Amino acid sequence: MSPALRNIVVLAFASAGAGLWDSTSIAQAPPRLHVTIPFLANATKPTALEFEGAECDVDASGTRMVCAFQQLFLTTSSAAPETCLVTTNRYDRVFLRDSPNHWTSSEGPTGVCGLRDIATLQDDGGVRWTMELKNEVTSKEASAACLAMKVQPEVFSWQNIRRPLPCKNVQPGGLAP
């Protein structure tokens, strides 16, 4: 073996082995976990054609989970009542573990009412998950209109995911905001 090739092999071996003794080594860190949440249908509105799913990554500490959600909406139009408009939307959320099977994400507060957007995920086992979405008014100086808002939580569940379609045809809908 040439001296140059031997130096490359030694450097490669040393680099690969260096992390094995380093306390911050990937080899010693807990493995990251990838979580799929494939089936979420609107349970609050059982006739709504609103569905979500997510691909999530749990950090090495097991306390933080970053999820990329994909939403699917089917709506009808009075202009073409036999046609469903298909709309999708993608968004990301970061969740923190509250307990072994429960995660919470909180965004805000925003606006004059100080609305806080809260999402919780409950792992019901396997690919069965339940998500609750709600808003809370947090502003102590909020107007009477803000304080009177009673936004009901919306629940998405793995149960009752099969829904009848009110249409014979589908076509692309508008982009979600």
C-alpha cells in the first residue's frame, strides 16, 4: 500500500473510531424515533370531509417532537354540486412530551385577544392517535368580545375515518391560506 493511501485509510479509521470514545458520540446517543400519524378525521364534525396526517421526528432526549402535517379537505360547490373540490395544506408543529403518550404544542399568544393556539396529541397505541385543537384567550385586557368567544375544541381521531362522499366527481380546489 502506498504511503498516501495508508495515510487516508488511517485518517478514515481514526475519524470513524474517534466518536466511539467521545461522550457526545452519535453511537452513544439514544436513537431518534420517527413517528407516523396516518389517520386523523374530524370527529367534532363527523360528516366533514377533513382529514390530517403527520410524519414526526422525536429528538434524542425523547421530549420534543417535530411534526409535518398534511391536511386534506373535500368541499362541494353550488356551481357544480356533484363535484368535490380537493384542497390540501401542509404545516409544521413542534410538540413537547407531557407524559409517555401525550404531547402538547402551544403557539402564540397573538392578536388583540391574545389567542393561544394549542394542539395536543394522544398516542392511543400503534397508528391510533387523537388530536385536539383549541384556542384560549390569554389577554387580561381583552375586550368583552374576546372574553365572550367560546371556541369549541376540535377533535381529530383515528376512529370513524371512512366517510361517504357527497359527489360523483372531484377536481382541484383552491389553495388553503
